[in-house]
Amino acid sequence: MRRTGLLRLLEGGDRRSTGQSDRVVSMIRQDPSLFAELISGLWSENALVRMRSADAAEKITREDCNLLAAYANELLGLMREVQDKEMRWHLAAIAPRIATTANRRKLAWENLRAYLDDTSSIVRTFALQGMAELATADASFRPEVLELLEHARRTGSAAMKARSRKLLKQLSRLDSRQ
């Protein structure tokens, strides 16, 4: 496949569709060397390609987050810059997967904290999820995330309330095992 062929599969249609991102996911699972091209799509001038690249990267790295290692710093920087809500929620899901050092965890936390001010309830919900995952890996974040989850459980959107209840239970079980 030509270098630009992968990203061409992510073009066309409208924002309500993931286009052929599932096909791209399948291709990269068969040939992980294509992941670099997918990551380049996060900086595409085409908003659909950016959004679908983020969707595909998030799906792929659920199973193999090691693919992200070479791009961690760039992705943390992109998190600060990006305004597209669709990209923000995918990057919020990816953030805990790239937070492999104390410095990266801190940067991921700061980016996710900023996402809590987003106008999109979905972005805020994914930010809470990412923060809870960081708090699972690093107990120093736990007091703040518990406070944020309690607040969201009381005052957030329906999605935030439901996700907060689920995350509070998960963190409670984690605390009871320690």
C-alpha cells in the first residue's frame, strides 16, 4: 500500500461516521509498521482524517499500547493544542497509555484536568475516565480524582454521573485490596 493510501481510507463522509477506521485498525493489527502513518494523520489538514486517525489509534492501543511509546511526547503536546472534541475524547482515552513516566503522568493529568472545562460532556466524561486510570497507576492522584468524581456524580451530565459512579466503585475496590 502506498504511503498515503492508509489515510485516504479515512477521508470522506461526515463527522457522524467513523468511515473505514475499523478497516484501518485491522490493517495495522496485521502490519504494525503502518501505525506511524496513522499517527501522522492526527496532524492532517482534513478534520475527518484527524478524527478517524484518533479513533483508530485509540482502538488499536487498547490491546497494544506499546505502539504509542515513540509518540508519547508529541501526543501529550497535541492534547494541549487540539480543539476538535472528537480528537479530544480519543486523546483522553489514550493519555493513560502514554503516561509511562512520572513527568508524562503529570503532563497527561494536567491535559485531562484542562479537558474538564470542555464544552462537550463526552470530552469531560473521557477526561474523568483517563484521570481515574492515572490514579489507578499512581496513588498520588487518587485524592483529587475521588473529589472530582464525587462532584461529577452529583452535578455532571447523565454520562458523567454514570461514569463517575462506575469509576468510584472501581477505585473503592482497588483501595480495599491495598
